[in-house]
Amino acid sequence: MQNTKHLLTSFTFVGLLALAGCSFPGVYKIDIQQGNVVTQDMINQLRPGMTRRQVRFIMGNPLLTDTFHADRWDYLYSLQPGGGERQQERMTIVFNSNDQLVSLSGDFMPGVSRDEAILGKHSDTSAAPVQGEQPKAEEAPKPGSLLKQIQDDVDKSESAPVPTQEPLEPTPR
């Protein structure tokens, strides 16, 4: 009887320790990422009139394509850091009947970083001139300098046409 009591107490104690280990503070919890990663650089590359293929090349496949709205693509991304609050971003791209990009909506705006949107102004990395001081004009590269040689090479360069792939079969069946 005494041994059974000690055995039951021991199992109860071990069970409580095992349960306490599940919610013990300091236990590592993984980050959970879901959806399409969308960056400001990707949004800045989009232009009105782009085709679906061009948009798919920049943004990747959309997470949601609505059967009832075939001209609308939705990109969703959520991140929940281990034990932290879930953050979610969304982007909706709309095409016209000619499969050309017409509008964007969501958490990103073309040409505006998230910091600029929060602050409500455009960040300018150049220093503002002091009152009464004239801004400096950009100086031309000195003759014979490496910068001048690079500029001359760029000016002399010609653009080359992009090769297009010819069909494998000249006549379709």
C-alpha cells in the first residue's frame, strides 16, 4: 500500500513536470511565414500597361486568383515571429480586358517606402542647402581620369536587340 502511494505520487509529479515543460518560458518557438513575399522594390518595377506575364515575372504567382474576378490577382503575406504578434501584408493587382495592368492597391504604394508612408513625407538623402547657400553643381569628370574613361565607354556603347526564340515547328497542327 505504501509503495503504491509513492508510485502514484511519483507518476503524478513526473506528469506535472512534463506538462510544465510544454509552456515553460524560454522555449524556442519558430517563425511562421505564409504567402508571397512582396517587397517595395517589386512594386516599384510595376508599370501601367504591363502584361500578366511581365507582372508574374516580377511578383511571382499570385496566392489568390478569384474565379468570379479573373482580372484580379491577390498577393498575401503573413509573418508571425515565434511567440510574437502576427503581421500581415496584402497587395491586389487588377488587369483590364486586354490583360494589361491598370491598378494596384494594398499595403504598398509605388515609389513610397513604408517609412515614408508612415512619416507622410518623402525621404531625401541629400543634404538640404543652408539658407543663403547655393547648392553645388555636379562637377564634370577630369580629362584622363578613370571616371571620364568609364563615361566615354558608356557613351560609345550601343544597345543590342534581345533575341527571341523561334517556334520549334514552323506550322501549327
